[in-house]
Amino acid sequence: MMLTLPKKATIIEVGPRDGLQNEKLFVPTEIKKQFIASLRGAGIKEMELTSFVSPQWVPQMADAAEVVFECLDSLTRNFVLAPNQKGINRVYMTNCNAVAVFIGVSDSFNQRNINKTTQQGMAELIPLIQELKEKHYFVRACISTAFYCPFEGKIDPSHTIKLCHEFVEAGVDELSVADTIGMAAPNEVYSLFSQLKTTFGNILLTAHFHDTRKLALSNILAALQAGIDRFDTSAGGLGGCPFAPGAAGNVATEDVVYMLERMDINTGIDLNKLLEAIEIIRPHLSRPIESTYFRLNTFAN
């Protein structure tokens, strides 16, 4: 039986934002700029640069305005996470034209993260999304706890689909659907993304996996089979969620690119240059790079 696979896939690099947000050591701003530039040089065409959030809650993002000012370019879709009106007002002061908003499916996750229920959070987000679309911004909706919640356990897929409906009706351009704590299994991934692909065929659908239980690559294969060809990944496997206990790093960009290219799925990313980008950030991290491709192809460990 032949696998049904796309000819190419898009990698959305989330390392500079999602990858670094939970990093204990503050990474110098100049290093972040070099990291972003080097990722671009490796062939990354879509990237989360940073987030306009309170530095009190996410100190790593205190230099967000400078990063955005220095790192925008015309060849890359540059996302900035802006979770509320205050963050979006800061976006308006920049030349960035692509915004990411986020919310979890689970009430418990949202109450610990944004101090609101899911519906209270959506009541605030929907007018902001509509405002952004009126101003011709690209809007990406990041949907956390789409499979499992660290506080509520398994999420009913119908709840995830309902939330996606609300975002689509508000006018978003992309749905990034996340296994935030890395508990999803391939059969669950295939089932949910098949339903999403059938229901939202005209919206960009992106899969976002954390590698907590080492199932991320298997889940990407399942998502590919469901017709998904966009994946959030983080160079070096950096990441974790400060509001999701036990969430490990995002699936490593280099591991995903290696797997996809071995399956003759073109990503347009140069693995050697990707390793060079990781080497820029590696000395400034509080933990080692543990991705398989990095470990097997460098002498760092």
C-alpha cells in the first residue's frame, strides 16, 4: 500500500518565539537577531519572530519591539503573537503584517493562562480578529490543548472543531492546531485533522506538535496522511509552554525536515545551514539540544 503524501510541505519556524518563551536564561537580543537571520538563510519562509506580551509574565519577550523592528523582511511571512488589544496596538506601531492570536480549547487551561474561560476569551478575540482583517492583516489562530489538556485530560474533538468554526467565521486565514502537551497518538491526529480538512478545506491548516512522549514525528506522518502539509516546528526542539505543566519542547525542525526530505517531500530547507543557526543559539540556552539529527550530525554533545 502506497502512502498518500504531498510533493512539498511548508515549515513554520516557531523557535524565536514559542521556542524561547519558556527559556530560563534571557537570550541577548543580538543573538536572537542572528538566530532569525540564520534561520532565514537556511530557507525558512514563515516564522514566528516574537510576541507582544507582558514582560512581567514572559521576560524573554521584553525585547519584542526591537526584534520586530530589526528582523522584518519582505521574503518571509513574519508572525508576531499578540494575544489582546494591548499587544495588537503594539503591532500597529510596526510594519509587521501577520499576527498570531491564541486560545486553548480547555477552560481550565485558559483560566490559568489568560484568566478567562474559552468563551470569554473568544468574545474578546473575535472583534480584534475582525479589526485586523479590516486592516488587511494575515491572521493566524493558534489553538492550544486541541487534543489533551494538562488539567482536564482528553478533549472532545467536537469542542476543538467548534472553536475552529468560531475562528473561521471571524475571518482568520490560518488555523494552527496544537497538541500542547504531547499526548496525542497518531490515530487521534489522523482522525481530527481529517475532520478539519473536510470541514475547513479553504483555510490554511497547520499541525503543531510537542515531542513530550516522542510521538511528534509519528503524528506528523499521520497528519500528512490526513492531507496536512504545514507544520510548526522549532529549531533545536526548543520550547515548552509556561502554562502547561510537563509540556516538552516543540518537535525539532531539523528532525522534521530530515524525515520529510527522506520521503521526497520538498521543504526548501538546507539542513547544514539549519544546524549553523542552532549553533548560534545553543551557547545561550539553559539546556542541551537533544534533537536526533543535531546529535548525529555535530560533535556538540
